[in-house]
Amino acid sequence: MAITNYLRQNIEYAEVIPATPAGKDTLEWVLFEYKKAYCVYYATSEILMLRSLGIPARMAVGFSQGAGFSEKKDIIEDDRVARRFLVREKNAHAWPEVYFPGIGW
């Protein structure tokens, strides 16, 4: 949780970031200079930090549930009543997975 909290407190979420400046390592630049990132950079940073401490971690990628919609294709504000979901590219996401002995991934 300390690493997750550090990243959340120090790196602003940005849907798009510019190209890494020439001669710079992308993660070092994101973490220590630019201080903005999206999910792939957050997950990669957390995984590398965890692994540096000997904690097994890996990357997972997928999609959030998207937006619920009715039979009439109307978007539903309350996803709890939705039976169908529209998943788009913007719902793509990446996150770290951590291995807990005795529990698993």
C-alpha cells in the first residue's frame, strides 16, 4: 500500500503523455520529472518498485465494465440495473497484481 499511495500522491493521472525526451529513461522521467502518467505507467512503476523489494508482481491488462445500457441502447446511469454493457477502447486498463503467499495472485 505504501507504493500505491506514493504513486497516487506524487504522480498526476493523465490520459496522454508526450514522448519521452531524448536520452531519458521513460519511467525515470515519468516518476521524477514529468510526474504525470496513465495506468500502464502507474502499473509498470509499481511492479518494478515491488520487485525491487523482492515482492512478486506482474502486469494485468483488460477492460473495465464500460457503460450499462438498456434494450433501447440508452446509457443507464445506475450500472447496477444494467444487463448489458458497452465496452469501448476508453475502457482499456492496466493494473499491477501482487502475489501473497498462502493466498495467491
